[in-house]
Amino acid sequence: MDFDFTEEQRLIQQTARDFAAREIAPKASELDKNGRWPVEIVKQMGELGFMGMAVPTEYGGAGMDTLSYALAMEEISAACASCGVIMSVNNSLFCDPILKFGTEAQKKEVLTACASGQKLGCFGLTEPMSGSDAQTMATNAEKTSDGWVINGAKNWITNGPHADFILLFAVTDRSGPKIKHTAFIIPKGTPGFTLNPRDHKLGIHAAHSCTVFFEGCKVPDSAVVGNVGEGFKVAMATLDGGRIGIASQALGIAKAALGTSLGYAKERKSFGVPIAQHQAIQFMLADMAVELDAARLLTWRAATMKDKKVRHSMESAEAKLFASEMATKVAHKAIQIHGGYGYSTEFPVERNYRDARITEIYEGTSEIQRIVIAASVLKG
Ligand SMILES: Cc1cc2nc3c(=O)[nH]c(=O)nc-3n(C[C@H](O)[C@H](O)[C@H](O)COP(=O)(O)OP(=O)(O)OC[C@H]3O[C@@H](n4cnc5c(N)ncnc54)[C@H](O)[C@@H]3O)c2cc1C
């Protein structure tokens, strides 16, 4: 596999790196401490084309490839993992499925607004009583003469408090041996669609999430995304792509933790020498660098396969599993290298540690990734 980046990919990477260093990194600690939604950064990311990176320009996107998206996601997430996931949800979990499964009208009206960053999307699959086993969702959409009536709740919806649209998954047929689901686009403000206050979490404090409710919420037939009864296919195809985004977010968190650790290890002295001269510290730095590189290769492979339109469920799961667990390990070592200061909120590595943890949970826990990978390897 060739990872000789094109001129365009290098440019995107550099643009994202410069933007993140200039506009995001100086605010990352404040965003985290105050749990402040980065309204100005979301706007700037839209202006730079980062909110719909792989969406064609005719639908408001930047017309780039998944590898460019992975490169940009790593840079943004290295500065602020919250900004990374806000971007990832809009790109991977909202724009991508509408591009793939949406009608022309949905692409013109909804995708164009969201890919260009003027509006924001979110993704509603998880429910209070069903997460990993999403097929067992309780949210129901009942057919009427002129549309659908939706009842249910979805929780942990990233971007939910600020999003203009939700891509919602609901059961539309329980009559057969297999439950059938359907995907819908629902604008905020639709009667019967309400939000809880935002969630309080261990990390990614600036990326707000919340529970959303649907009570007698009426939507027209034109809200259906893809075919009626095939919503689960939409959700699973979406997550194959989304996991590349989360793997890239994990790369960014680990890159930041390693970078800070390298600087600290050269400055901090013990027993008369910089701690970087102690072999124990060097070995930690070496392991961090190796694991980060390995995770990059898995992530870029999955991104390249997506661009080639080759089935990449297993490769995305491998990338997400390895990169997320790697990010936690790297951030853990980063705290160790910083000693007591690593445990202080004055240094960014404790934020990296808290932020890394979520990458092992959302868009499929590590256990679910292992199930996907095992099914693939057993099939041969
Ligand atoms: C901050 C945050 C943001 C999120 N954003 C979104 C979002 O935008 N949209 C959305 O739809 N969802 C979102 N989620 C939900 C997330 O995807 C789920 O939390 C995740 O899929 C796990 O589901 P669960 O929490 O219900 O855990 P459960 O499914 O109840 O799992 C609990 C534990 O059991 C394990 N487990 C479950 N089944 C198996 C099995 N068969 N074999 C082995 N182990 C198993 C799990 O791995 C886990 O360790 C978000 C979650 C968080 C915390």
C-alpha cells in the first residue's frame, strides 16, 4: 500500500496543523476546563472545508478523500480531541451516510448546508437500554397516510445540543422474524423532538452530548434516508467509515501526548541529567512512538480502502481498536514521564488521558471491534 501522500494531502495536513496550532491549541485547556462548546472553531472548521471533507464540492463539501480527512482529523484532535469529535460526527456520521444513501433533495437541502459548515448534524443510534446491541432499539416509527410518527429516546448524542439535524434510527417493522429499522433525517424544532441538558463526562468536555426525545414526532416520507427497512445497513456502513475518524482522533491524542512527553523529558532533570537520558524513560518514549506509528498505518490503510471503495469493515475495526487502546496506553505513559506534574491539570497530558478513554467506547466498544474482527478472520 502506497502512503506517498499527494500534494493535496500534504497541503491539507499542513493546513490543519497550522490552523490547529494557531487557533485551537491555545484554547484547548480553557475549552476543557469550562466545558465550552467551541462555537468559533466549529465555524472556522466549516470555512476551511473540514466539516464535509469527503463530500463533493457540488454538495458543499471539500471534495477530498478519506485519507485527507484522516490526516486533518489527527491534527485537529492533537490540539483538541473535543474539536476532533465534533468534526468527525458531522463528517462521518452525518454527511457520509446522506451522501451515500440520501435522495437528491436531501443532498441539496441538508447535505450542502452541513458539509459547508453552515449547519451541523448528529447521529442518533444509541438508546438508554441499547448500545452495543443497537438492533434491539426501542425507538419506533409508525407509518401514517402522509409520513411517520416517531416515539422514543436516544442518548449520548454528540453535537446533539447544537445540531440542526439528527440522523435518527428507528424500528419500522416488528412483524417478521427480524426487526427492520429505517433511518430518518429530522430537523431540530420539529414538534415532538426535544433535548435534555448536556451530559457531564470524564473527558471531551467541549464536545457536548445529550439525550434526545421523540414524542409523537411527525415527519414526512421525504425524511427517510435509504430504503424503508434498511436502516441498520445505513447505520453499519456509516460506522465502518466513522471508525476511521475515531481512530484518527486517537492518533491525534497520542501524538499530542508523545510530543509533550518528548519536550518534558529533555527539560526535566533528575540525578543531574535530563530524564530523557534514563533508559527507562527512553523505552517508554520508544514504545509510544512505535505504537503510534503502527496505529497510523492501520488507520491509513482503512482510509485508503474506503477511498478505493473496497469493503473495509474489518480494517476499520482493526484501526479503531488498535488506535484507541494505543492512545490510552500512550497517554498513560505520558503521565508517568511527567511524574507528579502529569497528574496536574496544569499540564495537558491529564486531558489527553481523559480524552483518550472515550475512543475505546464510542462507535463500538473495543469488545465490539474484536467481535467484528473475529467474525471476519473466522470467515476467512
Ligand atoms: C461521550 C459519548 C458520546 C457518544 N456519542 C454517540 C453519538 O453521537 N451517537 C450515538 O448513537 N451513540 C453515541 N454514544 C454511544 C456509544 O456508541 C455507546 O456508549 C457504545 O456503543 C456502548 O454502548 P453502551 O454504552 O450501551 O454499552 P453496552 O452495550 O451496555 O456495553 C456495556 C459493556 O458490555 C460490553 N459488551 C456488550 N455486548 C458485548 C458482547 N456481545 N460481547 C462482549 N462484550 C460486550 C461492552 O463492550 C461494554 O464493555 C456515545 C457515548 C459516549 C460515552
